[in-house]
Amino acid sequence: MHESDGAGAPVVEPRPARSETTAPAGREPSGNTVAWFDPVSGIAGDMALGALLDAGADLDFVTAQIDTLGLDGWKLGVERVTRNEIAATHAVVDAPEGHHHRRWRDIRELLVVSPLHERVRKRAMDVFEALAVAEGLVHGVPADEVHFHEVGALDAIVDIVGVCAALESLGVDAVCCGPVAVGKGTINAAHGVLPNPPPAVVNLLADRPIVGVDIDMELTTPTGAAIVAALAGQFGAAPAMTIASSGFGAGTRELPGRPNVTGVLIGTVAGTEQAASLTAALAAVQGAESTTELVELATNLDDVSGEVLGHAIEALLEHGALDAWAVPIVMKKGRPAYTLAALCRLQDVTLLADLAAQLTGTLGMRARTVVRTALERRTSTVDVDGHAIRIKHGPHRSKPEWDDVAAAAEALGRAPADIAREACTP
């Protein structure tokens, strides 16, 4: 399925974002930047990409990321167009017809070995996997073995990786989406005549809000549905945010009575001002070295053993949690229980929440934004009777590494307290 014909389209630079400054290409995540897609006339891969470029994503960065895949025979450009009097950016993907239809497992290998930016790779793999699973359900075959146009087509690869790269260029930490418009009737696809919306789109948008439009055209494609289904953590009205930029991505055709565009808002989520004040206050603490907005995940558990709890803490730390702990609590009916908590970066929330659920069987997780300041620290090493003891020094105290103290105490036949006291004695 080609979502953009691009025949003879002039290639020009996208217009600047509608804010005073444009985000640098591939900037570091701040933890609070959100993209809200508005698929008022549906969404396709090229429309999502055009919207992000229109909102200020760097075309050179996007193209360079796609180029790391080592694929030949494609070009990506943009043109300024109007759709029902709305100015928009049309992402023009020029890819040959009749090329090899790759399987999902082939594309997965392509993404794994390529030197993509890590978050671009993760998001692209999530989108392709969602698309492959949805098509596999339609045809009754495993996702890895599906030979189908929507995943194998070169233009779809460019669209999906391009969208993920554009999100990275804008520094987007979280994606959300409004209700998705879908058409009616039937459409002609690679597999013949299909109902509209196509079955793969229906699978992808299950449990997500859609809006039916009285137009006999394919408004939302499988690629577009996969992008929002895999990446959007929230569907509905735009979240409370401070808008930094916005854009419209144009579809190829004109629609009767409505603009054929997908909109996007890029902004910082509500509460950022308060978080900024807290960050500034903590940054002023004596000895503060760095201050960062993080996420604290938590779940209450009254039906797991201590072994399960301990294993979960270790696994969370191994998979990227900055800290993990358990606190004893009393739940309803006087049941003794624990709160399992983890401190992490926003980009690790989904992975760690999934892991906690798998390891503990919990039925729900909570998350809140916190601000953490790290005080200055350094490490030195001292010798105690021939044994090296590392000492951590902070602004207000010094403390020996317990593993070093315990090893020295056992080797010397002395009390650990004596080793620790001697190590910290000038």
C-alpha cells in the first residue's frame, strides 16, 4: 500500500515550526515533551511524517536515520500544499513499485543490526511488530511469516522509521492521540477488495476511540494505525500542555468537505512549571551536582512471597531502574503487604511496568513525576592491612564500600566495624 504517490512533486524544505525556536536534531529527552496527533481525517504513515516535519522535525536528521538501514532506491522530500484551504506539509516518499515484500522477521533483523538512535529503533520495532501481529490475525498466520505489502513495502519502511526519527528530532518523550477517523464502504488493496476500515486497522485500533466519517475512501491506513496504536500511551482529547509547535501533514488526495490532513501538537505537559520550580530549588542545595525529572512507579502487593519480591527488585535494577525498593504496608481487611517501587527515566516506564507485572502478577501500576537531585560525590581508595577499601565521599560524610569492608574483615579475622572505622580514620 503506497500512502503517497509523490509523482513529480517539487522537493522543498519544510516550513519552520510555529514557535520561536526549533528543537535540535536528536536532542536529549527532557522527560516532559509530548506529541498529540489529531487524526481528524484519518492517519497514514506519510501524513504522520509530514505533520512532524511541519512541526519542526529536522529533515536531514530524519533522512540520515533512515539511511542507516542501508536500503537503496528511496528518496524522501517534502512539499508545501493546501488541503481545503489549510497549509500543510506533504511528505513525498519516492520508492519503486514491485520490490521485494519483506517479512516482519526480515525487517526486525534490519532494525537490530542498523546503527539507529536507540529510541528510534525501539519505537520502529514496536510499530512494525504491532502491524505484523495485526496482519497475521487477518490472514491466520504467524506474524514472522506474513508476506504482505504493508510491512514489506519500502515506502512503509521509510514512513515508519521516518516518523520515529522525527519524534526523536523533536525530543518527544510520550505520544498521545485523538479519536481516529475511519471511512466506510470498501477499498481495493493488495489482497483484493476489503471492507473499510480494513481488518488490520480494526485489529490495531481495538479498544481505542474511532470516529466514522461518511466518505468512501480509506482514511486510516494500517501503517498509520500501527504508528498510533504502538506509540500512543493515551487516546482522547489533547492533554494539558504548553504548546511549543504544531503542524499538519497532508494526504495525497482531496476529500469532499474536509481537509485531508493529520494534525500534531508538540508541547510540554501540565505541571512542568511546578517541576521547573522544584528543579531550581533542589539545584540550589549545597553540593548539588545534577537535578533531573524522573518517574516513580509503584504497585501494592499482598499475595507475593519475599523471594518473588526480592527477585523483582533485582530484575528492575538490571533492566534500567535507577533505584528499586519495597515498603511494608497494611491493606484492606488488615492484610500485610508491600509497596514495590522503582525510580526510572520516562523512556523506561513501559519496559519496567511490563516487567513488574510479569514478575509479580500485579493488576495495576501507579506512576508519578518526581524531581531528584544528586549531590557531588567522589571515590578514593585506602589500604587496611593490605586490603583495598573504597571510600565514597559526599558533601557531608564519607562511607566505605561494604563489600570491601566485609571481604577485608573475613580475610583478617576482624570485626567489620573495626575495618570500617580504620578505613575512615585520617
